[in-house]
Amino acid sequence: EFGGVEKVVINQLKNLDKHIRYFKARGIGLYDKYKLHKMQRYQPFELNFFGKKIKVPDSGSFLGVYQEMFVDEIYKFVSKNNSPLIIDCGSNIGLSVLYFKQKYPKAKIIAFEADPQICEILTHNINEFDLTDIDIHPKAIWTQDGFIEFQIEGGASGMITQDKSSHDNIIKIPSVRLKSLLEEFDVIDFLKIDIEGAEYDVIKDCAGQLHKAQNIFIEYHSMDDKTQQLGELLNILKVSGFRYHITEAFTSKYPFIERKTMMGMDLLLNIYAYK
């Protein structure tokens, strides 16, 4: 028989063990996760992830993306094809690619990352896992092939910008027209679009090809200095034969009273489009 203090200690140890096993199953140690929360932003480091050493440029963005993908599993989908075609627009350091490959080891993935330095990290991280059938493109997804101005952020929030006067860290990078890529395929099992505010222009340009996708995930960014285009985007999905489901990723609790912003956004939504 244990006394009250011993029971409390045992229960705490059991709870700690549960948390350790929980995060280990999701690729990261509990102590490593604790250290990440204490780490200064935008300080590059290496992390033991599912038994491999990956590179991470920013602890803050890693924690947010890790939570979404490996804990909340926002990209979880079911495919009748055991080797689905996945087009990943905005792959960042590769966590989304790793997640998709865990779910579908035989998946064919076409990955795009606009930030040149982040794309180098993406390539390194994917190579660490010896994964195959992954095509990585250091290009921005856009409405035309060529070059476009891009604002480097250093984490997961770099974006296309057409207003150089109001931003720092602007570089010119190659762009690819998503519509032209979609035209090459009859069926796309999963189309992920997380391109930091360029999604409406790209979706509008691709409207005639979207029906080829079975599932579409769009991260919608409402920039507080631009006209909101959510209604138009949703209508394009509807006309293309999709139903949609929306969850909040960032919002203000009392928008009538105070509208908070994050990285220039006053609203961030996850849009799930399916047939």
C-alpha cells in the first residue's frame, strides 16, 4: 500500500511516461520539445526527428508546423491508390513531405519551396530519410512561369510580394505556373496549397484544372491591407465540384472590439475541399 504522497508521485511518473511515449511516436523527444520552446527564434540548429538528424532554421515555426502535421494531422486523407500523386505547394523544410511519406510510403510527391535557403534545408532533410519518388523544385508557385519578387522571412512565412518599397529582404526567384503543371495529369490525389497569401491568384488561374484533384488543402491568408477574397475562392471550389470544410488557424476572439494581426494577417483559415 502506498500513502497519499507516493500515489501522487506514481501518477505523475505515469503521466510523464505517457507524454514521453506520445511525442516519441510523433518523432520528437519530450525534452527536445521543451528545449525548442525555450530557444531563441531564427537560430538554426539540428534536431533528432524520427531517429534522423534534420536541420531546422527556426524553432517557433517548426513547433507550429510540427503541431499541425504530426499531432493535429491536418493533412490526413484517405486514398484508394496506395501510390497517390501529391503536389505539395509550400513544402518549407519538408515536414509535410515526411508526413505524407509516413502515410503513403509509395506516394509520388512533387514539392515546391520558394525560399532558396529553406529549399536547401528541405533537400537535406528529405535525403536524411533516403526517400524516393520526390521531386523538389526551388520555385515559387504562381500564375506564370518566369521570375517574381519574394520576401524572405527565415521560417515558414516567406511570401511573394509585388510591393518592394514596404518590405526588406526581397529577392528575385523563379516561379512556375501551377495551372501548367496540373494540365500534365489526369488525377491528382492530394493538392496542398500553402503559399502565404498567393493562394487566391493561383486558385483563380487554375480554376479549369482543379476538378482533377480528389482532395485540396488551402491555407487562406487574409492580409489586413488587402481586400478579402475568401468568397470568390470558395465559389471557385464550388463550381469545380467540391464541397468544403473550414477551420480557424488564426483569428481574433472579439473581432468587433479588437482585430489582432499576425505577420500582416488578420485571419488565417484551413480550407479542406473534397468531392
